[in-house]
Amino acid sequence: ERDAISNSLSAASPSRSARAKASHTEIIWMPSIILLQILAAWPVPSAPSNRDYRPGFTAAMMLKDLRLAQETAARVQAATPLGAEAAQLYQLFVAAGHEGLDFSAIIKMIRGERDR
């Protein structure tokens, strides 16, 4: 499967150098924990993580939107396994009483951090 994706990336952009193609493929297959660590280290003063996850777009709103997306996908018989997984994670997060936090606060649950 990885070779198939790599080959389709190569076919889609034949003018790119081999190094650029390899770099793009590495980004796609970067383990999510590494990506999360990179993003967590990126200082963005206005980010919810720097404001104790005060809401901009709440976890409850994200769950509502994910549910709507899953309903729409089901109506057109589209498989959306990552969307379904995200909806399940947000359902757990909201059920734990975090519906009023910014949707990005789910990272705390994914990291296994305890509530303070």
C-alpha cells in the first residue's frame, strides 16, 4: 500500500525531483506522535493551548459537525473511517465533561494527560 501511494505521488508530479518526492512521502508516513510533538512545540501565542483551551470552536461543536459528516457519508455510502474514529474520540471527550473546551483540547486526552 505504501508503495502504491508513493508511486501515485510520483506519477502525479513527474516534474518534481526525486528528493522532493521522497520528502513528500516521508511527511505522509510520519508517525502521528512525531507530528503532534512538532505541532506542540510550535509557539503560537493566540493558540488555544496557550490560553488554557478557552473555547473558540468548542468540542461540542466539533462533535456535532463530525456527526453531520458521518450522516452525510452514510447517505451516499462513502466510507470515512478516519471521520468515524474522530467522532468516537470526540464523543468520549465530550462525555467526559469537556464539551465547553476548545476542540483542540482533545490533544490532552490523546496524550493521556489527567484533568487538573
